[in-house]
Amino acid sequence: MRVPVFTHPSCLKHDPGSGHPETSARLQAVLSRLRTEPAVTLRESAPASIAALTPVHPDSYLATIEEMSERGGGALFLDTVLSRDSWDAALGGAGAVLAATDHAAEGKGHAFAAIRPPGHHALAGKGMGFCLVNNVVVAARRAQAAGRQRVLIIDWDVHHGNGTQALVETDPSIRYVSLHQYPWYPGTGAADERGVGNIFNVPRGPGKPASLYVGDLWAGIVAATMNWAPDVVFISAGFDAMKGDPLGGFTLEPEHYADWTTRLRTHLPSTPIVGLMEGGYAPQRLAEGVASHVRALA
Ligand SMILES: [Zn+2]
């Protein structure tokens, strides 16, 4: 089966400034690579409505992003920088994620969203870590509204998704499993942060054999799905855990993302999987990681 990959052209216009690692070249590389992939159908989605974001973010925070962008941009928080097109990029990216979510929630199969900026560091009322809108939690709420109550979020970005954890840690209907470098940015993600028993953190040091990271995240997924069958799976799919990434020290290769994806499909054979782009700061490596994951969804 061909896998739909949803995207939005505004995602390419967000510009956090020269020298910033979260560049449009990242998404350009991914889209160029996916255009050569026979298993992929690229689709342009509509931008998200503000109403789709308000289950996660207060209106006042969203208005701040919109107004700062209209004024030409500026630093929202430290290295989380807006340009004139950042609000449109946030809505475009969230829209692609929602289109992928709707595809999955309607029982049409797996999907992927090729987007930027990333989302898993964004808190309800505060952007950080290059993230403006917490796309994966927006998607989880949309899936729940469509009747898919039990949501599993897997986060294999090299950084802990502090925003995602903060947004779901009191909600037993969502389980969150994260493999991440630790201690490392953003500082959260210790194994004893368990939420209401729904948080499964797998913190690991850098430079270990890839097989250790692969096996340990998988063990976390198995633990999270013990006697608990999700209705949908979201993957906060960062690819900065690959060897050589400038913002991480893990050692993964493209085939490891296919390995996890294939194992997931075997483990949860009737559950739709939606991947969405998070980090990954070596554009060609990011593109190869995405292609490997998406091919395994086909
Ligand atoms: Zn990251």
C-alpha cells in the first residue's frame, strides 16, 4: 500500500534566522527524498483552524504567536524564534498532522506528516526548543474526538518531549513512551517521572551501540501496551538520534526506524500509526531516516 505523507508549503517559510539548526533545508531534503519513493503519495493539506489547537493551547498564547509573526517576528523564548511566516507555518504544520490523523482515525491506514517547526517541547502556554504548537497532543485530542480514546504516543526524538509529557501526564487515556538522551536538553525525562502511571521514560546516555537504544525503546513500548491496547499510535518522529546529528549523541541508522515501525505493526496489527516530524538536524540523514520509517508504514 502507498502511504500518504501530508505537508503544507508554509512549513518551508518559517525562518528562525541564519545559523539556526532548524532550517527549511531540513524539510526540503525530506520532501525531495520522498518524491523519489514509490511507496509514498505526497499530499498538501489545509491549514489547521485555531479551534483545532485550543484543546491544547490557550487562545492568548496562540494570539501571541500570530501577533509576533504579523509584526515580522522575534524571539518567542530563547532560541525559539519567529519570522513573519511562523504563524502560517504553525497552522500549516498542524493542519498536515490533523489530515494524517483524520486519515488514520477514519480507518484508511497509516500516515505521516512531513512538517516543521517541530512540536514536542511546546507547553500549553509557552513555546520552547524550536517548537510552537505541540502537534502530537493536538493530534491525540483530535483522534479522541473521533472516538479513538486510548492513544499511545511514542517519541524517538533524541530529546525528551517535555511539552508532551506535561500536557498528558495527568491523563490515563494517553500513554507516552520516550527514548531520549539524558541528561540532555531539556533536562526532563527521568525514569521516575511516571505521571499517573502513563509515562514511560527511557533515558539513556550517548554513544552506546544502536542495538541498546533499539531494544530499550522497544521494551518501553511493550511495557506501555501490557494489558492496554491503544486505538491509535502517534510517533513523535525526530531523527536527531541518528549517528552524527549535531544536536545529539546517539548512534542510530535509518534501518533502525524501519525496525521499530515493523515491530509496531506486528505488535499492534489493527492499530493505525501516524508519524510526524520532530527534530533531525543533518538534513540528508533526516531525509533517509524519514524514508526508512515511511517505507515501513507501506
Ligand atoms: Zn530533538
